[in-house]
Amino acid sequence: MKTRVVTSMHDFDALAPLWRDIVQERNDASPFSSHDWFSCCWRTASPRRAPEVTIVEDTAGPFAVFPLTQHRATVRGVPMRSLSFLDSPDTAFADFPVARDIDAAMTGFVESLVARRDWDVLSLPKLPVDSPTVKALTSALEGRLRWRATPSGVSPYVSLSGTWERYFRDKTQRFRKTCRNIENRLHRAGAVSLEEHRTVGADDAVFAELMEVSRRSWKAPQGVAVATMDGMQQFFRELTPRASANGWLHLWILRLDGRAVATEYQIAGGGVVHALRADYDAAVGDLSPGAYLNAAIIRSLFERRDTREYDMGPGMNEYKLRWASGTHESVALDVYGRTALGRALYAVETRLIPIARRWRAAVTRIAP
């Protein structure tokens, strides 16, 4: 088994056919495993991050790819050299495309890490807790590199089995009344219409409306809206034509008297719809257009019967949880290099920090 590392965009682009073969052999229909998704991440990575892909090969050829970025970071106030998953803030979950023999793939990847001395910490957030990657990677790390796992987050989802009528009837009477009140209030305010767009260009009027709603959202002044967050508008300009061409895109627009007041940007694959971004115009926030759109989307997904799950995006939002059938959990793995700094950071995180927390808890208990 051997590995090689690709560091140029030209060589990364040339991996597209190989990448496609790997995800097809794995029978992985998730957009988040595709070369197109990682291409968007690569092209919009911060100038301070250097993307790279480690390719693992056996006698039959390449069978696993590990997309990462290399950059300088600060942990506990200490500057260090970091490797991390090549993703965007809107990556729903992180996983590595592996076609076969996941244990061999992870062993090859770990051996490539051991041979390197240009990193101190490898950070892998958003790994699904039930992914075979977690078990295989932690097993390959044992005896080779130090690591620790911590909870990373949860993502509420709606199971789309059965009918909308049955699903909605099972909600509390109070919640159903709230939904009806929102619907009535919005319709009293003007003419309400709903659109779903499956093919959109980055220069289309619909894309411009998406950005305009984002600029008018409550997130915009905080710099976390698509239109105001560093690099995010560029990311969605890269993603939208690719998502359209691949049949992933579902862009929903809610209009009030013809004006876009709420949007949700989704990509879908393998029977799962993922909500990447949802925004609403803060000027009409008292009408709850985002809540109305959310209910309309869920009802539509139930009625079309071509989707098994609606992933609502990360975060324990109370409104999301009222709709949710359950939650998906993710885990973060931090792997520490064989450098002096890597060993020191591992000791801080696994020994000194727990001791400090226990000491603070003891002081708190005995304080008058």
C-alpha cells in the first residue's frame, strides 16, 4: 500500500473521474462526498489555508481520498501547525470517500501522517458517530498517534415516512394552533406564493434574490449571513451551478406580494434533503415567514414521496426540535502529531485541562 499527496488545483481537478469511481463503488449518493462539493471548498478556501488530498492506493489502484487543509492556528493561546478537514461552514457532516477496505484505507492514511513532521494537530469535526470511519480511524491510530474524541454537534431531522396528515396530527394541539396562526397572519398581510427552483445559475435573478434576502436577514449585521460572511457568497456561487447540474438543488423562495421574504437553500442526494441555509427578511420578522416556509417545505416533502429524510441543519433550535423526528449526532477527533508541540498539546487537553476543571468545580462547591 502507498500514498501520494496532491497539492495543486490542477491535479485536484484531474482527480474528478477517480473520485467519481470511488464514491460510486462505495454506493455513496451524498453530495458531501462528491468531487464537486470538495471542488467548491477548495476554490473558496481562505488564502491562509492550503488544500491538499492524500490518495491511498493498493495493488488494484487508488481506493480512498482524504481531503484536508493545512494552516496555522492557535490552540489554548499557542500557535501551531494544523491539518483539518477540507470543508465549508455549511458542510453537514465530514467523512472520507473510501471505495473498499476501510481499515486498510485508514491504516494507509495514518501511516502517511506518522511519516510527516509538518503538522502538530489534525482536527476532524462533524464525523457522524455511526460512521465506519470513526471506528476504523481510531483503531488505526492506536499505538501510532495520540488522539481524543469529543461531541461535535447534533442535527435535527424529520423522517418522511407515512403521510403529512398523520405526522402533523401527532404534533401537540398548541403547536398546530401556532402553525395555523402564522399561516393566517401571513395571508392577511398580502398575497403569499411559494416557489421551488431546481436549476439556477449564479448570475440568475433568483440567485440575486437569495442574496438580497440574506442581506436583509438578522444574520447580516453579525457577519454570519451568506451575503456577509467571508467567502460564503463565493462558495454558493461555485456550488449552485454544480448542484443544478447534478440534480441536487432545491432552492425555495417564499414571496409576499411578489417580494422574496424567506428562502431555504437545500441540496439532496440518496433520498435525503439537507437544509444548508435558511433566511428571512428581518423587516417582516413579526409575520414569521421563516416558520411558514419551514412548514410548507415539510408538507411538500411528505406529499411528493420521493424523499425519506429532511435534515434541518445543525443546532438545537427549539422550533426545529418541534418538527424533528430525531437528531443525528457527530463527533470531533483531534489527532496529535509526534512533534514536541503535538505531545504537549495532547497533555494539556487530556491531563491539565481536566485537572483544572475538577479544581474549579471543587472550589465552587466549597465557596460560601
